[in-house]
Amino acid sequence: DIQMTQSPSSLSASVGDGVTITCRASQNINRDLNWYQQKPGKAPKFLISGASSLQTGVPSRFSGTGAGTDFTLTISNLQPDDYGIYYCQQSSTFPLTFGGGTQVEI
Amino acid sequence: QLQLQESGPGLVKPSETLSLTCTVSGDSFTRSSYYWGWIRQPPGKGLEWLGSVYYTGTTYYNPSLNGRLTVSVDRSKNQFSLKLASVTAADTAIYYCVRPLGGLFPKLWFDPWGQGIQVIVSS
């Protein structure tokens, strides 16, 4: 299985800050990397596919980059609603796997 | 707007079979997706993809489940289901039904998700 490692496991930032979450795959996954946001008690919400393609309706302050094994999710101008746990997920190889999550506290 | 809703028992005894159903509404079941699937989240932990079913009936299961999982589709009812056999306490989790999108398996991401159903395995 491809292991997905996220860092940091948690972070705290202020409104208006920029934050970066890293996701590293244990082997090359090209650009087959997706991101989700989960708020407490809620189902995850899909944000980004293919490493950098923003889902319709997702604010443009969210952006994704990367290819191969190293990926980042950047939130610029952090807003109060951006709290939650962010997960990456690889869609390169069976079985599909997720990172352990990064908790973002505002 | 497509909506998914899980249903089933919240408590299952060890060694029994967990059965969950996902009802799809808000769009044509057959038009809205070629795939359907299940993901779970143990208490306080991360996400685990369990399995997906293609509209042809082809299924893809996480090997970590050791052959205990069955996912099937009932188009007449706009539903798909999960059956997990021989459950243990380790199967205690929130179970989400999902619509996989993207290309052919495994090039899939998940949107939308059901609200999730808490399942506890305990005698």
C-alpha cells in the first residue's frame, strides 16, 4: 500500500495568515492527489483533485501544488471558517489511501 | 444536488455481519455516477477506504478487510449497500457512503459524502 504522510499533524494560525500543509507519498503517485476538509462531527468535504484542481465553490484562497511524492495544500488569508482537519488521499494505486490528517486551529 | 444517506443498525455484536444501506437522492442514480463506495473513520482516527462498486457490478475491496466486505447496488431502489462479516471491536467506526468521481478505478476521489453513521461493535 502507498503510505501518505502529512505534516504537521496540527497547526495554529491567525485570521489572515497563510498556512501550508504537506503530504508525502511513499512512492510516485504522479499528480493523483486529492484534498478534503473535515469539521468536527461532519463528513469530509472534497476540496481539490489532481493535486491542484479546485472543486467548484471552493474559495480561491485554497491552492494545491506538487507532483511525484511531495504535495502541498496552501491556505492564504486564513479565514475563521477554515478550521478543521485536512486530509490528503492518493488515487494512483489500489488500495486508495489517506494521510493521517492535519488539524488546523484558528 | 446529489445527496447520500446511510442507514442501518448502530450496534452490532462481535462475529456478526454489519449491514448498511446508502440511499441516493437528488439526481438520477444511474446517471450521477459509475461508481459508489464506502469509507470509514474509527473514533478519533483517520479515514480508511473500504470498497467501491462499478455500475457493471465489478467491485474493488481494500485487502485489509481480508475478504469480509461485500458492496452491492440495487438500482431499482436507488441504493447501494455494505455487508461486513465477522465484525470485531476494531470495526467500530463512523461509516460513510460516498460517490467516487474521476476516471476509471483507482483514479477516483470522493464527492459527495453521506453524513455518516456511527456503528459500535459490542456484545
